[in-house]
Amino acid sequence: MTHQDLAPVMFFALALFLLLGFPVAFALAANGMLFAFIGFEMGLLQPALLQALPQRLFGIMTNQLLLAIPFFTFMGLMLERTGMAEDLLDTVGQLFGPVRAASPTQ
């Protein structure tokens, strides 16, 4: 197997992990680690790359901008569970219901 064959094999290995029923996060992690070790054995990667992984993860976790993702998900969950989302849609429908849409010019 050459280094050119690794990308399609990696894709099919990921598909196999997912078809076997593994969760997506674990399938992606296992697939990456498996092919990292294959890359080490083939001489394509240096093992020092895995030593930098904790520093990269810590850098991603301390990114302030990424805090918006769980908060946005939590907000959507609260809107749906409390029924406020339906009320909001009903209110907007009553407000803009009689307004006709602009027709495109021909």
C-alpha cells in the first residue's frame, strides 16, 4: 500500500466504524489514531506529532469564541422545552401574516 492509497482506505475505514455502530466522535478519533500509527509505521509521520496534541486541544478549549456553541444549543433547547419557540412563531405569523410578499419583476 502506498501513501496515495491511504485517503480512500481511511474514508472506507471511517464508514466501516460508523456502520458497525460506533458513535461519530469515537469513530473519528479511532480512525485518526489508527491511521496515525499506520503513518508512523510507513515513515510518513513523526511520533512527535502526537506529543503536540494535548497543547492543541488545550488551545482549542480555551478559545473564547467557541463558548457560543454550547450556549446557542442550550438556548434552543430552552426555547423548545418551555414552548416559547411556538409562541414566537405564532406571534410572528400574526404580525406578518397579512403582509404580502414582493413579487419578482419579469
